Amino acid sequence: MSTLVQSPTLEILAREPEVFSIWKGPPFSNGQPLVKFEKVSCTAARFSENGSRLMVTKSNTVISIQDCCSSTEIRSFDIPSLLAATLSPCGTYLQTFQKSTTPQDKNVVLWEVQTGAAVYRHFQKNMSKTTWPSIVFSSDESVACRMATNEIQFFDLKDFSKGIIHRLRLPGIAAIELSKAPGPYIAAFVPESKGIPASVQIFSCSKDAQTQPIARRSFFRCSTVALHWNKISSGVLVVAQSDVDKSNQSYYGESKLNYLTTDGSHEGLVPLRKEGPVHDVQWSYSGLEFAVVYGFMPARATIFDRKCNPLLELGQGPYNTVRFNPKGRLICLAGFGNLPGDMAFWDYTEKKLLGTTKAECSVTSEWSPDGQYFMTATTAPRLQIDNGIKIFRYDGSLYFKKMFNKLYQVDWKPEAPERFDDINELVKSVETLKIDNNEKKVQVPKSSSETRSNVQASSVQKPAAYRPPHAKNAASVKAELFGGTAPSEEMSKNALRNKKRREKQKEKKTAEASAAAGSS
């Protein structure tokens, strides 16, 4: 007799000034979340990548590691002059960065959470986005390494006291990214120098197989890169960014999307069909396809398979963000940041647009682990006003909204999507959608061509004509605010009087011209 395994409960962490709270759900009973922890004192809080542990920074020196299943504290660490801290993906290790004055201080420490022991120490002069965390782990914690000057250093996870067990020499190396679980590969970026082009290379993490790169891609005009591995570790997408656009079409430089595979089947550019920057790229949870938002506005969105063949065109619109649903088949296109917040929810397997809506001024956005909800948040310090959370259903309808005086962070508690039921049966019956914001029904298009036209029509609106202040009479204001007859369709009294005056003047001139012609 098979045992029915119950899906885990969704949880949301919300951090306000000096406190954090954890809610249970959605779904919410009576429209409000059940509070698991309310306003717990902290300066920072973060889940481990697998959601098993929670790191809470209580002050400038005290870090508490908590077990998420039992909600109990595993261990507390007192770290003087603390500047940064992070958990390893499975929560096994805590890595801290302290203020240091001399290289003898060894200000980066790796702690084993369960025992509280410091298993490794080294000195790091400063901290940046590319150098922190200093020691990086693969998702399953089978590989640990560190980027140092001109080399990558590898460690023995079973015994960190051995120190560095082998080194991969790469002069000028500036960034690295380990592949996902299983983690046998590492991608390394070396910027261009003295006429030598920049390059991204893939190496095996095994010492015996590191003599030659498995794949390599070189390119000029590249200052930084963003490396995106798929979940099955078969390929990496490389967004190469240049500070200067030689065509002078963009103030922000130019970007190109490259793709490298670990089997050597592809090393080159992804064939994008529109000029302009690469706004966002994301792999699906299966790792078999990826989505790209690219091009000058209105941006274009395309889904490719892992051989770079286009599978589906999602049309054009004011978009710069793409999010794959972790349960597959659904995708959200959005325009956040300096864009107005348009969102389009797609069933890309059936090539259907499920619905469109808006989430203005959103700073963060992510699907829930079960794939049924999409959460956006407006947070400080990016935006100091209108901070809050919005949760939408997978079809775009608004499910929950909560405002805050000040909100710094909001996160879903990570869970493996496999632990939740499939949502294919839920989306199968969706034909129309009633959007909460404007109470208008969106009909599901019957073809991809109709879909593209509907997306463009719903997202790109024609700007209203400029009206000078002296022309804004009561009738036009009422029409614009309350949906009455448009001013262009119903003339005001002044406009009607002026029209009659012009007609009389025209008749008078015509009569005078006729009289002059007759006398001559």
C-alpha cells in the first residue's frame, strides 16, 4: 500500500527595519497569511539554497543558524567586526568576512555549522560581487573552490584542514561559476588584455581532466560577463557586456549572448532576431530550454531549445524580465525597473496567453516553489515609498496584496519543486481570465500570430494627445477621469462658437470674392 506524501507548506520571509517575519502559505485562510514568526529582531536574514536552514544576523557580531523543519536554533556564532556572511547551499557551512588590517588576520573564515568549528581561514583584502562568497560550492556541495590571483584553488570537502589540494592556473581570471548539481564543471572568464581577446572556458573539476578546456569561446569588446548554467550541467549561457556600443545606438554599451556546451556541440552566439541589448535570460527548471528577452524596446522574447533552435516567439512588448515556472510549461514576461510593470503569463506548451496584468515599481519577482503563485515586491533602498508585496495566481489574477512602511526583503522559502503536485490539470481548463485590476476578460488566442498581436495591443498603448492648461475645461476632465464621451467626440461651447465664427468669416470672404469678380 503506497503512502501519500503531503506537499510541504509554502513560506514567505519578509524583512522590515530591524525585524523579520515568516508567513505560512499561500493559500491563505480568510485572505490573510498565518504568521509563523512575527517581528523577530535581526539586521539580516537568509535561507540556505535548499531551504533547510535559516541564517539570522542578530547584531553586528551575532549570527544564529536555525533549522527550518524544527524551528530551533542549531548554533550561534559571535563574530567581531562582521561585514558579511553567507550559508553554503545545503547549510553545512557558514562563511564570514571580517574587517581586517593586516594579511595575518585571515579575515575570511569557513565554519562548520553543526560543530561550530572553524575548518578553514584565509586573508581577503576586499569584497565585491565577483569575489564574494570567497569559497563557492556546487549546489550539492560536492565541489568547493576559490578564485585567487591567476588561478582557481580547489578544496577537499571531507577535510578542509588539507587546505588547497590542487590548482587550475588561468592568468588574468576575473570570474568563475560552478555548474549545478551534479557539479563536475566550472566556467571561467578572462577579460581581454594587450590585444588578446576575452574568453570563457569550461573545465572539469577533476584534477586529472584539467589539462585542457572542454569548451572555449573568445570575443572582443567585453568588459564583464554573466554566466548561467542549466540544472543538468550540460551548457552555460554567457551574457558578454561591453561598456561601449560601437554603433552608438545605446548609452549603456552593448551585450551579446553566447552559448557553450560541455559536450562541445555548440560554441558560439545564440541567433537572436533583433538588434539591441540582452535584457534577461533564464533556463527552464528541466534545463532543456531557455528564454531570452532582447532587443531595443519594444523588446522581443523567444524560447530556444538547448541546441539554440527557436521553439516559440512570445512577441514584442515593454519587457526586460523573464521567469520560468519551476513546475514547467508556464512562463512570466515582465517589464520592471524603469518600465511600467506590464506582465504576461504564458502556457508555452500550449502556446497560449493566460492573462496580462501590471505590477508597477516592482524590484523583485519570483515564482513560488509549487508553481502556482507569482510574487512581486517593491522594496527599499531601491524605492523608499509604496513598499509592499503582491501575489498573483499562475494565470495573472491578483491573489494577495500587503503594503509596508518600509520593506527591505521578501523571499519564498526554497523547496524542491518535485515535492509539490503537478499543475498541468489546473491550467488545462483555463480559457478566459478576469483581471482583478480592470475587471476585463482576456480571451485566449487560438494561434501564435493572434497571440503576438494581442500581447502588443494590450501592452503598448498610444500616448494621449497633449492638452494645454487653458484647454482643460470641465467637460474634458470629466471625460478623461470617468470614461464619458471623449473631448474629441463632443465639442465644448467655446469650440462650437469658434467654429461658427470661422464659417461665417469664410462665407463673407467667398461673397466678397464673388462681388469683386462680378464688378471686374
